[in-house]
Amino acid sequence: MSEIWELGRSLLIFFNKFVIYYIILACFIYLVFFLFSFVRIKKERGLHKVEPYKQLKSSRFTPPLSILVPAYNEEKGIIGTVLSLITGSGRLDYPEFEVIVINDGSKDTTIEIMMQRFQMKEMKNKVYEKRNGIATQPIKAVFQSEIYPYLLMIDKENGGKSDALNAGINFAKYPYFASIDGDTILEPDSFLKIMKPIIENPDDEILATGGNVLIANGSMIDKGQLQEKRLSNKPLVIMQTIEYMRAFLLGRIGLSNNNILLIISGAFGVFKTSRVIQAGGYRVKTVGEDMELVVRLHEMNIDNKLGAKIMFVADPVCYTEVPEKLKDLKTQRMRWHRGLFESLWYHKKMFFNPRYKGVGLFAMPYFLFIELLGPLIEVIGYLVVVLGLILGVVNIEYSILLLVMLIIYGSFLSLGAVLLEEWRLGRYQRVSELNRLAFYSLTESLWYRPLLAIWRVEAFFISIFKKDQSWGEMKRKGVST
């Protein structure tokens, strides 16, 4: 019995030390990302106010763009999203584009309110076949707005977000397409900015570019346009605001600098149409279609020696609605983590493979050990500390050190992201809002991060033992007035 006790004691001490060393390594990696981001933001700070951006509009290298808006039960947000693209003073400041809304078998009134608001009429003589060769669920009808001829809507059988995007790609007629969520609100010059690397480097092939995403909840939005950026009063939304700042400004800038970016948000991204078709479009049987496509494009790029790039542009901004209830947030985050698992699993041959250079030797291991397994290690750390203290077999100094490292790991970097974002864009005009952001960033490790870790661990085991390709539906209240 004493041998079993000693073995258990040794294991608890080992895991305690392992978690501490793991957190130190993770903090170091994020610190490197932070420094990369600071250098790049310092270099680019203020470019969003520079007039030469307007010159891109008249450049002969500015390609036309197809904007795809997949919509499943988006009756609360779809009108605001479309209005932000096509109407009024906020209309997209882009020379030539088309907007394709894909109604993926919605069960609400998405299609009805679209048809009424934009006077959509069915294109009677349209041949509903896969124009660009990607198989999708059957197309019921294609509609065109009588008010805005460049606004189309595809009505199709439900097949999930990936299938909806593939249907949009099949009907896209321009060399680049953008995918945005049905609740996304864009700034007028967002696409000029996100296309900037493509326009200014016509001799380089760029497979995709991703843009920065901010949170719309709490802001004043009218007819699809942001009137005033405000911080929500709800703690859950504030924590997501901080989380988005950290994820986009730290992780994605750092990875993009070395052409090893593996994620472009479905809320705001641009892709080269021909290369996506060559890659076979979005994978249908996955819940993480955004990341999986980007990883597959990296794989195709290296296998075929294309020498192309995938970039993140910090300056473009779009706004999206985030969950305000714990139930909806859990559904969303579990879906994201299952998508991460599947993307890494589908492309496991790239892990530690020198053939795939930085993608295989750093980016893939980073997402495996830090993003996918990190929550599992965190939860083990919590359990080890509690169990060790109860049984009196874990050194109290180690436990305190672990707690301090956890707080530093989340809170310090979150606060840094908040300061970077405000220094770069100055979105929040009220001192009280900045104070709230700073305060909540210091509380992250005390409640928000452990909550996410538990959900992500649950999603990890679901990914191993159970298949589920659902959208992960979130009830929206709408961000437009």
C-alpha cells in the first residue's frame, strides 16, 4: 500500500512540475508573438488613416471580387450585413464586386426577408449546375435583386457552411472571393485594405489574406453601418472582446510574418478562386472548414512549389456578433476546438516534416501542443493542485508558483493585447471602457480561461469518440437597428 502511495505522490509532483514548465514555454512563445506584433504594428500604425489607400481603388492591379455570405438562420443579422456591402454612404469602397448570399436551407425567415427587402426575383433561365466543378447539395433557385443587379441569392438544400460556400464558389465569376459570416458588419474600405497585399504585389501569388475581427455587441449600428464603437456592459462579451484582441493581434500577426498562418477567420477572409477550386473547395465533412482549407492550401502550395503566400492584414476591420449566453458560447467554442482537432488530424503527415518547412516544423506542432492539448494540460494542472493540496503531497510553493504563472499566462498577455489594439486604432473613446477592459483582462485566469479549458477538453474527447459536423447554431439577437 505504501508503494502505491509513493507512486501516486511521485506522479502528482511530476505533473505539477510538468505543468509549470509547460506554462513557462507557452508564455515564452506568446511573448515572442507579442514582440513580433509590436514591431509590425509600430511600423504600420496609422496606415488606416492614410489617403494612398484610396489610390488602390483606381489601380489597374485591383481585381474584381466575389463576396460570399453563407446564411443559415440569420434573419437577425443578414439584412445589416448585406446593407453594409451595397447601400448608402457606407457602401463598400471597392471598384467592382458581386455579392452572393447562400441560403443554406434556413428554417427561419432569412430567405423571405431577403426577397422582400431587396426585391429578389428568380432567374428563370438559370441552369443550376456546378459551374466551377465542386459538388454541392441541390440548388433550388437563384435570385437576383431588381434594385442592385450585383446582388445574388442562392437557395439550396441544407449541407452545412462548407457546402454553402462551395455553392457560392461555383457561381462566383471573379478571380478572388471573400467569405464573410451572415452577421458581419464591414467598414467601407475594409476590402481595399485586405486586398492591399494582392494589389501591391502583382508579381507574387497570394493564396489568401485574412483581416482583423472586432466585436459588435454593445456598439451603435444603423442600417448595416457602425455609428459608434462601444464596449458592452456584459462580462461575457467583454472577455470575448479581450480574447479576440489577443488572438488576432498576437497569434496571427506572429504566424503571418513567416508565412505559416494556419487560420483565416470565416468572418472575414479573401481567397484566390482558382486555387481553392484546384484544392477541391471547402471540405464538407468537418466543423472547422476555415482552418482546414488554409492548411490544405499550404500543403498544395509546398507540394506544387508554387511559392505563394498566405497573409494576415491587421488593419482591415469587420464587426461580428458574439454569444452573450454561456450556453451559446459553449456551443461555439466546442465547435471551434473540434474543428482544430479535425484540421490537424486530416493533415497529420505534415507534423515535424521538413518538407513542409515552418508549417510542418513549427505551426502544426504549435497548434497541437499549445492550442489543442493546452486546455487538457491546464485542466490536469488544476486537478493536480487541488488533489495535491488535499492529500498534502504537493509542495505548497510549487502550487503557488503554478497559480501565479497561470495568472501571468492569461492576464498579462491579454492586457498587452488591449493596450496594443487601443494604441493602434483608438476605438474606445471613454476612459471607463478602457478601465473595464484592463480590469477584466486581469480576471481572465480566475474564471473565464478555466471555463473555456473545461469546454475545450470536452470537445477534445468528443472529437476522438464521436462524430458531429453540425454548424453549432447560435441564437442571435442582431446587431443592427
